[in-house]
Amino acid sequence: MTMKKTFYLLLIAAILLVATESLVHMHPYFEFEKVTGFYGLMAFGSYIFGVITMKFWRLLVKRPADYYDAPTQQEASE
């Protein structure tokens, strides 16, 4: 499947999911939960937050490219 076909397939699926949301009563607790497509937007926002957070996390835990190839002190002294 090409990228264009995949994109249109996902777009149609998203539109159908938002359209069918009006058929199901969601029992919202807060006023902003009544917005059509709120749960989809919340999921997308959570995804973006996770990606950005992992970019910063990677800076903290990143190792040099030769981390596993570098000799240890014990090997270097022999």
C-alpha cells in the first residue's frame, strides 16, 4: 500500500470515528469533554507530549557511539 492510500484510509477512519461519536452518550464530567472529537484531540496531544518528552529524556541517557567498544580500566592496564 502506498503512503497516499494509507493516509487517506486513516483520514477516513478518523472522520468516521468522530462522526459516530455523536451517536454514543459519553457521560462527560467536565464541560470541555462535551466538545466533539475531544478524546481524539486528547490522545493526539498525549502522543505529542510523549514524543517531546522522550527527546529530552534521550539527552539524559544517551551514550557515546563507542560505549560498548571502549576498553575498561582493567583491560587498559593489562
